[in-house]
Amino acid sequence: MSADVTEASGSGAASRRKSSSAGSAGVLSAKEVGEQNLTLVLDKDLTKINWKINTSPSTINEPELLKKFITKPPVKSVELLTDTNMHFTARNLKGVTYKDCLDVIHKQYKKKADDELDKPYLIGIDRDDDDNSQTILRIYMGKEGAAAPKKKKKGAAADE
């Protein structure tokens, strides 16, 4: 009889709550990347971000970019380092996206005025060659963002 009671209480507890550290299938932790000696492939769009760090990430030129994973295969956390040695950690159990990284950076700089920032534009993100870890990325900032691509009006395109 006691076996029936433990079996019933065990199955009730299992269906009641899902483990919070599970994450999605195919998403690796930093430890797993190191153990398997995987080389993470960075998305090619990392070099064309051109975003002002004290504005909301939703103001980025290409909003569809925010949904993309920053690495392939996706990882649960990424360390971000700036040239001023500031350190950020972007985390997402379903895989770190551009939005996760930009949110972490924005959180630090959102209350700063434009004139308080030496380099207000995020120009790009690349792998940190100085560190052996695959999950540490270097953030590049600049004084001016790249020129935004100009969209031609329909009437102007027809004239040409």
C-alpha cells in the first residue's frame, strides 16, 4: 500500500512542475561548448548592427535581426566585453539572440545622455581572439554610426 502512495505522489509532483533549467533542445551551455571543443559560427550580420546604445533595441535598422540567434549552434549564455573592459552577460535558455545582447547593453547605458557617451554607436560584435573561450565576444563601439542605407522613392526610381 505504501508503494501505491509513493507512486501516486511521485507522478503528481512530476506533472505539476517542469524543470526550469532544461532549455530548448540543441541549445548548448558554455561548459558543453568547451567540453565538445566546438567552434561557434557567428552570424554574418554582427558587423552591420549600427545601433545607438542609449536607445531601445527596437529602434535598430533591421527589426527582423532581433529574433536571430547570435551564434550557430545557439548557446544559453554569451559574455560580451567592450574596449573599456566593461563586462556583460547575455542569457537565454532558448538560445541567445541579438535582442538579448542589445537588451543587456541598453540596460547599462539607457540613462546616459548622448553627450556623456564617448562612443555611442555599437558598430559590431566579433569573437575575442585573446580568450580561448568560444562564448566570449568583443563589442566594437564608435563615435559615428555607419550611414543608413537610403531608400529610393518609387517616383524617383521610375525617373532613372
